[in-house]
Amino acid sequence: MITYNAERIPLPAIDQAAVSDWIVRVAATFDLKVGDVNYIFVDDERILELNRQFVGHDYYTDHIGFDYTEGSRIAGDIYISLDTVRTNAEKFAATYDHELHRVIIHGILHLCGIEDKLPGQREEMERQEDKALELLHHHL
């Protein structure tokens, strides 16, 4: 089950049913099923608290994911800072909606096993994000 929640801010205006269906389709391309995935939309102050507490980073990020995947069933909590999504959309000359969907699927791709820390991995992550976003736009 995929859930969408917000802490201290309003939920973003996304089509939850369409996004959930998209997530299931993206996971299926990796031969994975979707278990419990919880999106928690937060502001920059909350993402900074989470970064300090769990990751040891003292800076803002667009998301933090906690992976509870077992076997072929992905699961996790994905915190997304809507403030940073907005800032990044401006920085990358993308629409807010596009950047939000990119971060939503970025968290899923991590749960599917795609990493982005080492050289070459970032490019693979971007390729997978683009592929997933195409899948979304073909179904909207």
C-alpha cells in the first residue's frame, strides 16, 4: 500500500491514484512488487532535522529514504522536502510538478536497488528517472 502524508505543511496536489499506479509499474520493470511505501512531505527544517539525526549531514536534501525492502517486495518511508523540490525546480529550470515527480520516483528507484553515490551511478540513476518519467507521461 502506498500512502501520502504531510508534516506541518499541506499535501502537494498530485493525483495519488495515478502516482501509485505509476510506482507499481516502475517497480514491475525491476521484477519487484510494492509493499508498504509511505511518502511524508515535509519542509526544509524537518528534512534538516532528519539529515542531522539519521544521516549525519548538516544540510538540506530533497529527500531521505528509509528502506524496509524484503526480498522482491519494496517497502520504505520516503521523506520529501517540498521547499527543496521548489528550489531545485528553479535551479534546473524544470516545473515544480516535474521535479516533484522526479523526486517521488527517485526514492522508489533507490528501493529498487539503484544507487547514485559512486562515479557512473548518478548517470544511471538519471537514466532510470528519465525512463520512469516517460512511463508516467504516457499514462497521464
